[in-house]
Amino acid sequence: MAKNPKRPRDPNVLGKLIVDIATGNAPPEPPTTKNPAAVELGRLGGLKGGKARAASLTKKQRSEIAKKAAKARWTKADSGVKE
């Protein structure tokens, strides 16, 4: 059975699913169609992405990005306040 199967909303169907899981009659888990090597490469890229980007930027570029982010945060917080 999948790690977190989608639970049905109908209480009767949910009860049957629980009984099936408890008795071992649950439907088999569908086979994965993902290539494990591709999954590992994607995860590897995701782990080093931010650090690699920060290392490739100049100090001025990082400063501009930080200023833009701070401005976005402050304008978002002030958008509901009118003076």
C-alpha cells in the first residue's frame, strides 16, 4: 500500500479500506515509473542550487537581490495600511 493513500470521503468506503489494510487485502502498490537515477540527479541539483547560485553572483548582485526582496516584503506589509 502507498505511504499515504488518498482516503475516501464516504465513511462506508473508508471503513472497508481500513479493514482491507488491517487484514492485508489492500490493493497492491502501483509500480513507480520514475527512473531512480534521474530522481537522484534532480535531488542532487536541488541540494546545491542555492549555494552554487550565491557563489556565482558578485557582491553587488547579491546586494541588489537583497534590496529587492526587502522592498517586496515591506511593500507587501504596507499595502493594507492607508494614511
